Amino acid sequence: MSTVPGSSPAGGGSASRPIRIAVDAMGGDNAPGVEIGGAIAAAREADGEIEVVLVGRQDLIEAEMTKLDATGLPVSIVDAADVIGMHDAPAEAVRRKRGSSLVVATALHKKGDVDGLVSAGNTGAVVAAGLLGLGMLRGVRRPAIASLYPTLKNPAIVLDVGASVDCRPSDLVEFAVMGVAYARHVLGRDDPQVALVNVGEEPSKGNELTRAAQSAMSY
């Protein structure tokens, strides 16, 4: 790991240390400029509450950093020479490109060097990296991608929106549990409500999967 001027390394810190976020600097259609610009803006706005670890080709990251004023910001760099592209086969790319920015960033998370990972890259590869590099929570069979949807009141969290195609009723129940946990601990909702997206609200509506899931959720 090398650090840019005025930055803080990813290791160390106390119990009250800032949250450390790894950013896949090479993930995305316009990487690394957009990713680095966004990371620096986030670090500046957070005012010391987060540390950013940019993961990717060090030469390209440093070249972009020279264009931006990051003096005094807690931003560091971890070199990763390879890149997983948008058209790479997700699982194969994660297994084959061990030195890619996404895989290296995931490894930092597994080791505890960072608290979270952000990537705008290949969605399937991000899911695969999480599965292969971090594993699943106990009691969760399938991964889920969550997205916040705007409503007339507060945003609703919807999941899954693309990680799993063929699901069991129990998978939908697990997605609901994970969504409730996110709503409580991230969105600050005291009593989040769960709804099942279906073609109608009557008990007879929907296919076999949604009817079975609705029955399982009615406990």
C-alpha cells in the first residue's frame, strides 16, 4: 500500500476510528476518473468520518489524483494491476484475475483492513467476488442485490433486483429478513414493513412461487 500526500493508511486506528471504505477505482465505464472524483468528494463531505482506500492501477490513480486537490484528505492507494471488464464472465473473471482491483478490494475487506467495498463495475463479478471472497451469512442461501426506490414518503428498499434468478419461497423470505435488517440499521426505520411484489393482493393471485412465499411470510 502506498499513500498519497496528506492521507491516512488503512491499518490501525481506535474503536472510534473513521469507517474505512475500499473503492474499486477501475470498476465502471469511465474508470478511474469518475470513481476517484467521487471518492474524493465523499471523503471531503464526510469531514473525517470515513477513510477511502482507492484500489487499482497505482500509476493511473496517481495521475488522476494530481488533477484534484486531495491535500489533507484521508485517501490512500492499494495497487492492483488487473481489471475485470463489464463483459467478462463474472465467476470466471473473479477466479482468474486474482490481481484485479475488485478481487484485491474484496480481500482487504475479508482481512478487516476496510469496513466496506464500493464498486461501479461488473455487477455479476461484484456478487461473485462477495460469494467467493467473503462467503454467505449463516442462514442465507442466495445473495441479493438491494436498491432504494423513491416513494411519496420514504424510500423503499427492494430486493432482490438481479443477483438471483431462480428462487425458492424460502429465498424470498430471507431477502425480506435482510431487507428489514437494512431498513432498521442503515435507514433507521423503527418498524419496517414487508411487502411482496405480486400481480395482485388477493391470496389467489400470483404464481406458485409468490403464493408460497406469501404463505411463508404470514407467520
